[in-house]
Amino acid sequence: MRAAFFGLALTILALGLAATATGGPSTATAVPGCAKGSLNLLEEGKLSLATDNPAFPPWWGGAAKKPWEVSNPASGKGYESAVAYAVAKQLGFSKGQVTWSAVPFNNSYRPGKKPFDFYMAQVSYLPERAKNVSFSNSYYFVNQAVVANADTPISRVTTVAGLRPYKLGAQVGTTSYNYIQNVIRPTQSAAVYDSNNDAISALNAGQIDGIVVDLPTAFFVVAVQLDNGTIVGKLPQRGPREQFGMVFQKGNPLVKCVNRALNRLWTNGTIKGLQKKYLAQAGAPDLR
């Protein structure tokens, strides 16, 4: 009887291991309580993600592929793309089960039904935005910076107060624009643009003196998008620490599982490693 029972136990164990090895029903969920079949998704078995277009380095990478300009979010390269796929893997999705669509930045946090499971495009958490959508925990803590053309008067500024006489610009609806309005408070009205590309074009044309963007974007702008650009300096944090989060349909319980995945990625060093790989840059001066 014992021998028969032992043989039966071995058979059950072998079947279980075979199912696990082939990805069958016995496959363990990477995040407990977040089996794929229980997630609130737009399309069962797929993770529908979205970002702005163009998608710029260092947040996105890979060669541009229609409809994407500059980079390709599906490449898995660039910080946000790499984080998105790391989260997807924690939730049990293969790369082929992740799809991407282009959604304008401002539309991501407006009221209404969302055409994505979550959205990533350097969207900072703000209480007023959180009235319309749900945010994940932070996947990046942010500092703003000022970019200008080298050898111009603004390039020699060393304090926030020193920025006030200059004409500054930023993308509409961003915390960069809010920082100009609420912290710098320039004496000239800030210029607002539909995209960072438009702001950079205005800077190149001499229509404005400087632009405000997040620090990793500042390094890319100076290295690639300006002929003679410089980072004037990193702006000091004011108020609660600014953070980027994934954006969800308001109340979507999926955010809880994404947060569990993010917590693991912070704890096991994945987030730190991806930041070092994609966002590590030379220092920038601090504006006092």
C-alpha cells in the first residue's frame, strides 16, 4: 500500500513538473494574487500599453517603426520601455503579448474611457490629475532642469531667481510648465508648446531663451537636438518629491498588481539597474 501510494505521488509530481515546464495550468503566477486571467484588461490575454508619439530617448529606444517617430516603444529599449516589459514579465506576459498605441500626453490623464491598460510618457503624479485617473507607485523620481543655447546670457545663470528676466518655454500640461509658473515666476509670460519638439525648435530659432524639461530629457536634448546646447542647471525640488507613475483608467484594480510588480522590481534591483543603464549621465550644476 505504501509503495502504491509513493508511486502515485511520484506520478502526480511528475505531471505537475511537466505542466509547469510547458507553461500549462500549473505555471505559478509571478505576482501572488495577480493571475493573468484575473486581471482587468482591455483584451483578455494581452497587455495594452500606450505612450506619446514621438517617443524620445532615453525613455524609449530602438529604430523608429511606423507609426512611431524617433524610437519604437515595442523595442524594449529605453528606460520606460524596459520598465514596462519588466512589469509585464512579472505579471506573466511575454513580449509578444504586449501591444502599444499612440495617445497624446494630455489625453492620458483627462476624464473618460481609456484605450489602454496603462500609459507611460513621463507623466508626473499630481492630485488634480489623480481625480480623473489612477496612478501607479513611482517608477522614477524626477528633477526638472533648464536647457539653453551655450554662450547666451541665460547659460551663465546660477540661481532660480536669476532665471526670472528670461523668456522660458515648456510643453503644455507638464510639470515643467507648472514649475515655470509656480516656482520660477518669470517676468515674461512663459511660452507653451504642444510638444518638446516645438519648444526645442523655438529655442533653436531664438524665440525663447530656455526650456524646462526633466533632467534625463535635458541630457538628450543637449546631446542630440540642439546644435550648441547646454544644461543651465538642475532645478531644486519644491514641495512633495515629483515622481513618474503609470496612468490607468480611474479605479482599475489592475493598478494594485502593477504596484506589486513595481515593488519587486525596486526591491530586487531591477529598477536601479535600468536607471543606471539608460539614465545615468554626467552631473549638472544645481541652481540655488
